[in-house]
Amino acid sequence: MKDYITEINRRLTFLRTPTRVIDWHHSTGNVVVQTPKTNRSEIREELSLALGVSCAVLRIDEVERCLLVAEKAESLPFETGTRWTKGIAFEVKGKPITMNPQSTPRAVFFRINGFSVGIYRKDQLTGSEVSDKDDHAGGWAAISEHISKAVGGKWTVRSLVRVQGLLEKARTHMT
């Protein structure tokens, strides 16, 4: 982990930016960043260059508000053999959305704000009531494609558990 952060910060140094990665969560590419900059587009561009992938950039308070909405969202009706797994999609590129994206057979969406969408991913369960790993139909990556097609732009999706974990890491760096 430390080598990964050191390498990303070396790349950011070459870009002559004060932006630095100070932590990351698991292998999902979710990072905690510290920067005096306020221009979200500029930060996103720097991180995208350093990481080699497009990024969504949010402040801690924005993630907290998104989580609050997603966590309080009503549960969906029970379906035998199904578990609804909550997640959040964050806009990487595009225009703010003003409506709920249309649901798909694999997911139900609800608008959180112009740049975030709450998700219920429909996971099939095996006979022993655990998620059927052979029936994920692309998992979260497929869900981000559904949202991109529904509302335009580019989106990244994470389970609520991953977003909560990243937020906990970010909070440990607040002073």
C-alpha cells in the first residue's frame, strides 16, 4: 500500500501540483486526497493523469451527505432468492442529472443529487442464502454502464460498504 501511494505521489510531483494521496481503501482505486486546491475539475484531471484512470472527486462532507441519503433509503420489497445490495454511483464526467435513472432488471436507481445516484443491485442468492458469485452479470461495473447509458456521462459505482470504509479512512486524517 505504501509503495502504491508513494508512486502516485511521485507522479503528482511531476505534475507540479500540491495534491497528494494520503490513504487508500482496498484495491478498488478509492483514494483519500489532501489538497489546497478547490477546482474539482483540475483535481480530477491531475488524479486521472497520476492514476491512469478517470476519477470522481468529492469532499468528505459530500460523501457523508450521499451516504446519509443512501443509508436512509427505503428498503425494497422482499423477493425470494434475492438480496438487494446498496451502492452509490458517482459522476466522473458529464452533466448534473435532474431525474431518477430508469431501473434495469439488475438494479433500481434513485437520485441522491446531481452528481450521485443511489443503487439497489439485485443479487441472486444460492440455496444456502449467500450471494451467487456466478450470477453477478458484471457486478458494479455493469451497473455503472447502465447508469452511463441511462443519463449520459461516465460514472463509477461502489458498494455502500466500500464508500463507508473510505469515509472512515478519510476521517482519520482530519485535523
